[in-house]
Amino acid sequence: MTDLASKLINCYRGTVEAWECDQMQHMNVQFYTSKAAAAFSHLQNALGLTPERIRSEKKSLRFRTVRIQYKSEMRMGGLLHGFAGIRDVQNDSITAFIHLHDSHKGVVSGVFEFTADYRDLESGEQSALPADVKAVALSLKDEHSDQYKPAPIKHTLLPAKAMDHMFETNRSAVDVWECDAFGNIEMQPVIARFSDAASHIMKSVGITRQMQKARNLGSAALDYYSEYNQPVKMAASLYLRSGLLERMNKTFVFGHQMINCDTGDIVNTTTVLGCYFDMTARKAVPLPEEYRNVPEEQLLKYQI
């Protein structure tokens, strides 16, 4: 359903299940993403890209870049609703957003700002937006000045190139249940791999889960920026290499490169801004000293 007065698309309503929460006692980043992916289907439907049409024409919108912010943590049993909006239409690309709201608190919890292209779901090739879809997108185009919009990224972003001081943090193959009907990996299992890799980032600086528990520390992602460089297909062998980009007083930045083992191509590059927090107070704390002990020359920002 579209709110014609505000040009917002009502695209999600649900709850946080116990199995969607991690050891930090809040909903894991991958499940924010699964809910945003469901919302994205409603956005496409509102544009005229119905499920039947996508199955028939084998084309749909696919993410090119995605900026995700986690504004307010969601915990087990929390209620969520979401809206989507079109910010801009340039040539055959759409710039849009999905906002997931904490229905109880009345605040934005998850923000997804993205650019999407119209692509062939089998070949991955970009196509021209169908005239009717583009017309609807243009009719919904709005600055949405009354909606939250993230400020420009100030921290370092990881480029898609080989760099020193990166290390392997995940190795896997793409399973059939991680893919859409055309064999393309969905966004949730991509983010799930980055979430798993975070523990290896912590271990690389000398922090174990036991140490976190002893200090009553949790960790959280605050901001993700992903570039989807190439399609990732079912049964593809993948590995991640990751590294610490920079560190601040209460936050740190690390990056991941997802690599196709068969070709060596970097198929996804993602930069994450994170923090540590007190598990009882649920408030951010200064960055653990282990991060400050990493030699300055090993920070990836000096290679960019």
C-alpha cells in the first residue's frame, strides 16, 4: 500500500523472534537485512514489478550500493513496521530507502539507503528500466525531507583492491536456500558472513569472547556500506578477507572483501563502523585498549 499524500510505501510489519537475536541480546544485523529484503519486495511490487512479472521476465531491481545504519537496538519480542520511499531516479538507476521503525518506541531502528539497477536475473547484465516502472518511480520521487537521511560517511571506506594486513575471516560455499529463484545469493546470507567475520576481527586484536564476558562488553555495528560488484551464484565458493581500517575514541572501522574463489574477483566490498557497549547499561564505552595497541602502520587507511 502506498501513502499517496507522502509518497511513502507501506512495506513491512513484523516482530523480532528469539532465534533472530545474538549473544549481544539484540537482533542480529542479518535479520534486519532479511526484513529489509522482504520490504524491498513490496517496494518493487508498488513500482509494477510484481512477483509474476519478475518470474516471467526474469528481471528485477538489484542492489548496487547499500548503506545501513542501526539507530536503536531491537530485542526479542520487539515490534517493527517499515516504509520505503524513492529519493531519485537517474537514467536507469533508482535511489531509495527503507526505514524499519520500532513500533513500540516510535523511533527509527534500521535505515537502508540504496541504489538499485534493473538487471537480468540470470546473466546479471544491467537493462533499461521498463517505461511503466520508470513512470511510477518518477511519480513517487520525492526528497522526503521529513524522513531521516544519513549524513555523508566521514570514516574511511575499504576499496576493492588487494591490501596488506588483511586476513581470512570466513570461508564458505553458497547453498541453495541462500538464493533466490534464479540462483542469486540474497542479501541476508551476505551480511551473515560479515557478522560471523566480526568475531575473527576481535580475535585478531587479542580480544576473546571470554574476555568480553568478563568485562561485561557487547559489540555492535552502527553503520554498514556495501558495494555489490558482481552477482554471486548458487554453489559459488567464497572467502572473506578483512582488516582494521581505523580507530576512534569509542568506535572502530573495519572492512571486508568477499572474493570468488574460482575467479579471484572481489564480488562485494563492505565497510563497517562498530562500537563496544556495556551489556547492562546498553551504552557505548571507550574502545578497548587492545585496539589501541594495534601498530599504526597496520591500519588499512594508510594504504588508500
